[in-house]
Amino acid sequence: MLVPGISSDIVSDIATNVIREPLIRYTAAVAEYFGIPLENDVDSGPLWNPVKRVWESGYVKLPVTPHGKLLLIPKSLVRRKMDYDLKEYYRDYMIEHLRHVEESANSELVHLLRDGRRRVYVTELEEKYGTGKHAVVRLSREYPDVLDRYRADKKRRTSPPLSNDEIAPWVGAPEPDWDALLADVTRTRRGKDAADDYHRAVERMLTALFYPHLTGPEIEFPIHDGRKRIDIRYTNAATSGFFDWLGSRYPAPYVFVECKNYTGDPANPELDQLAGRFSPRRGRFGLLVCRTFKDKARFVDRCKDTARDDRGFIIALDDADLVALVADYRARGALAYDVLQARFDELIN
């Protein structure tokens, strides 16, 4: 922000270089999921080794296009502008500080209004102290506490990921097709033979619904050295709403989803399976997604028993619930999470 010649483009390039190795792993995982072909022995480019604190390079698998190798980036990391903004810092922090300096000194820049109030005009402050990066650097050296306060405020206010609606026009991509996503779930044939299709359809639906609060979906995530697997694991990246509220009160760094494409009701074994994936470090909240319930109240009681026994918190969602969540998203332009909050309240009350 204060270095001449440095702007968002250069900072973006630096950040990409530093995290290139995890981005390569991410790209390979996404390519595998979507069936994007990978080429062997592609030059990785510079890779930062944080243990040895040196730059390395190697040959990796990456998608290659006519324009060169392709590196994918999770959209939850993308921002349209940097958090640290020179104009914001100068206008909202430095100028306000300079105003107080002039008022305290009762300088010639302080104007007395008819109603008795004193005012210092921004234009006159800019004329006296200057504008632009060089002037801001000089002022920051003279008043370092202002820069410290700006940095502290930025640490407390992390910018949220861009929403689907914000990203779509920016990259020229369509918004989620809710009719198609919902149809893929509700029209999947019930039974074990279509379990994988149902699993994938649920992941696509929930990923669209819960973004940007839940990010980084991982299918068949292994735990216990691969002896157990979780159908879907999301990273809880919420800074507002239900999942933010949940994470601030209960262990929920990740949210787990189990998908049951049954013709009948899930029962205690399915609940115990999901609860067995919980831990204080992984999180203790999950969703059990299934097709329908003949006796939903009974299953909710089982979820309450699991919560009372301190084995974690599980919310069940069937096809009808997913239809309601999509309708809520469409009506408000975002998910209000009323359904999840009400279901969670049932578990703890």
C-alpha cells in the first residue's frame, strides 16, 4: 500500500507464487473431480518451501491449454480489490487524524461556524499536507499510530468471499441453475445402485447453496488413515450467518455431510456413522441428507438424543427441505438459514 510502484497486480503475483504448491494440488483435485485431462512433466514454476525457506521447482501434473499451463484458484480466495487501500487509509484514517491535530492546535484551518461548531475542511487539509503515495508515506512516518490503528482494524474485519451473484458477471459465468441442480437431486433413482449419482448431485446442490459460508468441498474425505471416509467435508469459512454463529459457539471448523439414497428412513446406524466422524478438532456438526422420511419426528428425536449424549449435532435434510432451501435462496437472493437455525434450536432446547 505504501511502496512506490507496488499495486494489486504485483501483490497478486507475489501471493500466487508463494502459494503455488497448494494451488497445484488444488488444481489436480479439481481436474480429477471434473474429468479435466492432466499432462505429465509440466514445469511447476517457482515453489516456496516454508520449512527450508527456499525457492524450489519441479515437474508436476497440470492441465495445459493452447495458451499454456492452467492453475486453478478457489473462488473463495478471490477478491476484486485488496483489503489494504491507500485511498481508504488516507481518507478515513489519516485525514481524520490530521483534522484532530488542527483542531487541537486551533490552527488557521479551523473555521468557526455560525452555530458555534468548528470545522476543518478536507480540501484545505489536502492542500497543506499533500496527497498521493509519497505524501501518505511521509505522514505515516510522522504519525505511525494511525497506520497501526488501520492495520489493527483490518485484522478484525476480514473481507468476505465474493458471492455467486458477484462472481458470475465478473468472469462471464452463468449463475447457478437452481432448477437443474434441484432436478438432479430429486429425480435421482432411489437405491444403492444410484448412490454415487445422488452423492454427486447433493454435493453440487449444497456447494451452490452454502457458498461462500462453506467452501472447499472434498468428496470421500479420508480420516483415521483412510479407514473411514466422510461423504463430503466442507471448510467453515463463514464470517456471518448461521455457520459463523455455529463456529463461534461449538467446534465446527469443518461441516460434514452424509448422503443416504435410501428408499426407507435412515435410523440409528446412520446417525452413529456420522457422529463417529466428529471430533473436537474436526468439528461436531453435520448434515444427514436423504430422500424422505415416513416418520421424521422420530428421526429428529434420535438427533436430539445424540446431542444430549454429547456426541455432536446432526440436522437431517430430505428432498422437501432442499426444495424449501432453494425457494428461500431465490426469494431473498441469498440463503437466510432460517431452516438450519430452527432445526439446530430443536437439538439444544
